[in-house]
Amino acid sequence: MSRLILFNKPFGCLSQFSGSGVAADAVTLSRFIAVPGVYPAGRLDRDSEGLLLLTDDGRLQARIAEPRHKMAKTYLAQVEGEPLPGALDALRRGVRLKDGTTLPAEVERIADPDLWPRDPPIRFRKNVADCWLSLTIREGRNRQVRRMTAAVGHPTLRLVRHAVGGWSVDGLAPGEWREIAV
């Protein structure tokens, strides 16, 4: 039976257990998860938070992480400014980036989500508005959501991966994990 771990990766944590190029004081998965034989199925940047899946099953890992499977990944993004309908439509059509045009995203403006406080907090600027978007993508390019929102004029301030496929971070505080049956 395969193991699947849902982990709420905190801000500042690397999506790896250890390795070359990692500073001795770097926060890695080994600080939170002491389960032998599991590996991340995909990555989240150090400055992104939320759902990271880990498994001991290579086929499951590939199904989750490989772009050819187009598994939906839903992010909550706090962006600078208040996007007009044209910016949201551009995200829905696909955005041209340096490495090509993205697949269309499902995107909608949402109310401020009920999330855990981020440490360190996002810098508040009273003269610059911000809002939250829910974006679902089916690719996994490097820093893709951040690059997409920046391309339409609304840089991402905070990024939380809420769900991958049918799995979500609901009920997990930062640094917590649970194993589920697959």
C-alpha cells in the first residue's frame, strides 16, 4: 500500500529533506517529517506556503507532479492592486511568459481567506491596495503563479497552495501533516 502524506509547508521551509547547496541552518522537511522513504511530489518555493504532498510511490509521485497529467493545483494568491476584469480574463486565456504561454487558469477574486498568520507577515502598505485570488492551474512551471500575476500587473504578495487534485490543506496548521490512505 502506498503512503501519502499531506503537509502544510510553512513559509521559509525548503521542499526537500537535505542536500547540496543547503545552508546548515536552512529549514527543511526533516524538521517536520520523520517518515522514512517518502519524497515530495512536486515542489513549493521557500516563500510559498501550503499543501505539499509526499509519497513513497514513484508512480503516484509522477501522477501528481508530472505536467503531462495536468493535475489541478489550486492556489490562494494575495496580489498587489485590484485586478480589473481584463487582467483576470488574461489569466483565464493563458499568459505569455518567457518560457511560453501558460495553459488557461481558472481564476476568481475571493474574499480574504481565513488563513493562519504568516511569519514574517506580509508588509502592509496603506496606500497600496491588495486582494485575494483563487487560481487553479494544470501545469507546474517554476514560480508559475507568481509570474502569471506579475505578467498581468499584479505581483503576488503571499501564495498558499490550497489543494492538489482532491487533496487540500484544510485542517492542517503550518508544519502539521497527516497520512491518508490511497
